[in-house]
Amino acid sequence: MNKGLNQPASLPEDKGVGPWQRLVEALPELMQDRELDKQLTQLSDLFSRCFEHFYVDWHWRGRRYAKLHPVCPEQFRYSCNNLLSARVFGDASPDQSTRQVLTAWLQAAGDVLASHGRTQLSRADFHALAEIKVMLGQAQYIQAANQYVELFDRNGGTHLYRVNLHQVEAMFGDILCRVHRSYLVAPDAVEVVERKRNGRYTLKLGEVTIPVGDSHLEKLRDRCPKWFSQRAKPRPLQTWLYPKGEENDVKLTG
């Protein structure tokens, strides 16, 4: 076991059913059992089956549920929300990509348990989120549309999914940025950040303009500082003095 601690552990390649599909398949049975301790125990067992050599203990409002794994060192802690957190144990520390998969899985599982009216997150929701996951590499931005979200890809296509924007953010918030109550954007798709005269910001993604919500501004400054270090290109002097420029046969000479 000590030898394994020297090298980060990575997940084995999926052969057959992957961890996300297992979570989807376990959801109906999980939602039938309304006792939290039993639900957390089921998720702990499922986590160990999905990710070999890793184990999880759940803490709800600071109280420990499920079983401890003292034979394995604790690798990291993850807070799913203000009620639920997880402690991951393993023989070897996970590498960065493995940790991202583990935390995304934990967040998805935690969202099932702690969401408003737990039955709101259904099997259909997870299927929609799985389809969005496949499209993430092509996503430019995602917009809320009542009980749906609309994904706009970089080829000009649109895709509609029956989930809400909060669920998408909970699952993929490490990949997409929440910039407004109605928008998630892919950070690398943002071409220009503009500051308006009223002090508010907008993002340019090709021909699309997306507003930045005031409540999201500080988090975006920390996460994407390059956006706000850009300087707007100065407008030529003649466009300020003569909006139509040379169309009125007006030329400025030095």
C-alpha cells in the first residue's frame, strides 16, 4: 500500500457500464427508500463499485453516516453543499483527472439527496445530463428556457434538454461558468468582454452578446481574471465627431 501512495492513482478504463450509467440505474431504487442513512449507505457501496480502490464516507450536517475505512488514508474532502459533504479514502492519492471525475460523481449524487423535494431529480434528468456531458466539448453557451435548457454549439446548432440550469451547473460547474441567472458559458468561447457606461459587463461570443449578472461578477473576476484585464479598442476620432464618417464626404486631416 505504501508503494501505491507514491504515485497518483488513475481510474481504469471503463469496460461495459461506466460510473455515470450505474448512478442512473441505481436512482429509481435509491429514491424509493426515504431513510437518509440507508440512501447514503447505498451510495457509499455504489461509489466503491464504480471506483475501484476508493471509498467514501458521508457527513450530513456534520454527522457521520455510512462506514469508515481506517485501513485506507483519507485522500480529500469535498463539500457537495452546505448540508452534505464527503470524505474519500483510498490506497493511493487520485491524479487530477481522476479527482475531477470523483468530485463530479459526488456532486451529482449529493444533488439527488439535498435537492428541493428529492423526487425532482429523476432518471430522465440524469439521462439529459449525460447527453449534455457528451456535448460539452462543442458547447459555446447554455441558456435557461423555462423547464428546459438550450445548448448552443460552436457550429451554430442548438440542442434542447429537459433539465434546469441549476442542475447543469451542479454537474458541470467546473467546466462551464455561470455568468447570469439564465446563462452558462464555456470560458474559452468568450472573445471579448465589454464594460458598458452603466458599469455592467457583457460577453461577446461571436455574434452573440451575453450579459454578466451583478451577483456573479466577483466570482468571475477570481475565476477568469483575463476577461477583465482586456482593454477595449479605442474608437477612431472621426466616429465620435462624425458618426457617418466619410459617407458625408467629411475627412479629418492631420
